[in-house]
Amino acid sequence: MTNEVPELRKLNTVLHCSGLDNLPARITVKEHMYILAEIKEHLDDWELDLFRSTCFGHFLDVDAGWTEGAKVAQRNTFADQYVHFLMLRRMQTLKMKELWFLVEGKPTRFSIDEFALVIGLRCHDEPILLQQTRVKLKNRLCNEHFNSSLQIKLQDLTHCFRNLCKKENSGKEKKGKKQKKKITQKCGREDRVKIALVWFLEGALLSSDPKKNISEFHLSLVDELDIFNEYPWGKVAFDMTFDSLWVKNLAQKYRDRLRKSPHKQLPNVKETYTLYGFPFAFQVSILLFNQLCS
């Protein structure tokens, strides 16, 4: 451990730099794990088997209490105060693409290695072959389900998935009408799974700003499932998670608020900040690897 962290000898943390003992805060996360519960509820067995065969299939085995709890409460079952506890103990380091925290007196690392072990997705760089594939991708799903719009938000994905499921259910309830061709049925069911994959990617793994448009590239790539499954989604999720954590300069924020306070006391107002990406993997990795090293 000492060989890996030679520049951490002073063990300076946010709490140490701010000169305060307690820095209250409220964390907002955009990680919507209820999406997984809805996917499991609305897709039939064939569709769930197809979803399970993709690179995201292992997420179907996530503990039901976590996803169902998020669905019932319409919020994330996320330990925000535990994560804030870690952020206050972030250590000063010159290392790139790594975060270090002082947990129980021991330096604990968060990097793409720990993230990959938790998330179970490819975390390498995008291969050149996949970069060349971007040019050849088509916008079929965008054209058929979103009226060729390039301004698609997470809410639009949610409505699209639910509407596709409603159409399927209403089709099953109608009696005495001719059945659709098997090829058409298969395409419709595959589209439900593909929309579900992008919905889960955008809403849970990347948890990007709901006000921003989703990636057109993601919606096009999912139409080529073989290529989609080979894509390094873990690296994409890690970069977004890491960048979200990296920019939180809490020590400077609290110093500024303390300096502006007339009585040189921290105002009785909690700091609020938002985390994007997949911060659940961050909190799990710190917890697990700290226990392994103890």
C-alpha cells in the first residue's frame, strides 16, 4: 500500500483542510434503479431471456429488495450520508483517475479496477473497430419509436417502454382477431428489450441529467446487439462516476462559506451536490475493499 501511495504521507483530508469537525450535506443521485424492477415486471419470459443474454443480464440478479424498494418509494435506496462521509475523508493526491479516502485510518483507493470488479462490465478503452462502426450505424429505433427526433430525454425512453408494454398487453386481451405474423411479433419483442437496455443504461448505469438528451449513439448501437454487448459500458459508467466525484471540492466550498459568515461559524444550511454515473458501485467498492484490507 505504501509503494502505491508515496504522495499521501501527510494524510490530508477534506475535514483536515477545512478545519471543521462536521460538514453537513445532502446528496442527490440520478440513479434510478426502479427501472430494473419495471423491466423485470413487464417483460415476458422470452424477452427476459434475451435481456439476460446481453452484457447487462447479470443485473437481473440484483437483490429484489433494493430494486423493489426503489420502485415503491420512487427514490433511490442509496446511502447518501455514507458517501458524504467518504467524500469528507477524500485525500489529497496527484494520482490521475484515482480517488483515495482515509477510512478507519487506512488509505483506501477507488479506481477503475475496483469499479470493474463491482459492476461486472467491460472497462477497457473503445476498440478502433467499434469507433469505425459508429459511421455505419442506423437510426431505426429513433425513426420508428421517436418520430426521428434527436432530442430524446430519459422521460421519453420511459414513456416509450411503457407504451410498448401496454400495446403488447392490450393485444393479448383482444380476442377473435387475427394474430400478427411471427416475424412482426419477434421484431416488436426485440424492440422492447432494446428500448429496455437503453433505458437501463441511461437511467441507472449512467444516470445522466434528465434534462439533457440521451445519446443518439446508444440508441443506434443497441440495434446491433452483438456490437452493443462488446462495448466497454463499464468504462463509460466509470468515467461519468469518477468525473462526478472528482469535481466536488468540498473543502473549498466550506472554507468560502465560513469566510463569508459574519460570525465565522458555518451557517445552519446543508451543502447540496449531485452525483452522476453509477455511484452505488463506488460505495460498494469502498466498503468491500476496506473490509478485505482490514
